[in-house]
Amino acid sequence: YCGTSSLPASLKKKQLKDIKAGDVFLKPGSPGHAVIVLTTAVSDKGKKIYLLAQSYMPAQSIHVLKNPSNQGLSPWYEVTTAPDIQTPEWTFYPDQVYEWEKF
């Protein structure tokens, strides 16, 4: 069985500033939660933004998350030095960014 409790064994931590499509924000546990980075973009001035998506178990209907902290940028999130990342239902922290291990 795979869930948020077992995912850390398949993932490795990374820095928020280095996120890319396919990376995961993960709160391991029971209950835990994960959201996936769909894509990223970088402006001419170096500002990096990203889109997040989630689903629930069973994964049937994935949806893009709104950004409740920045309605003007929503649904995009910006890579900043803020202490947390607020999604509509969960709060994540910069040290909860993971990428898949390469096999």
C-alpha cells in the first residue's frame, strides 16, 4: 500500500527555489496529504511561479488549487521566502518539497 506515510521512502527533499514539474509538497502521516507541482514559469526578472494540483483517495478527479494568499496571482503560487505555503485546505512548509528518486 502506498500513501503519504510511505512516500518519503521514494522521495528526496529539495529546496523550494529548485522546484519543477512533478515535484511534490508532502505532509507525511495519517492523515497526511500531498500536492503535485504541475508546471513552473520564470519571468524575465527571475520571479518563479508554479501551479499545484491535488486529488483525494482514490485519485479520481485531480484539480488545480487556488492560491488563497494571493488572489491576484491565483491559481499560481510564487516562490518566496514566506514561512509557509497556504493552499485552500492544507498548509505546507518550504522544507516539505520533495522530488522522486531516480532509479
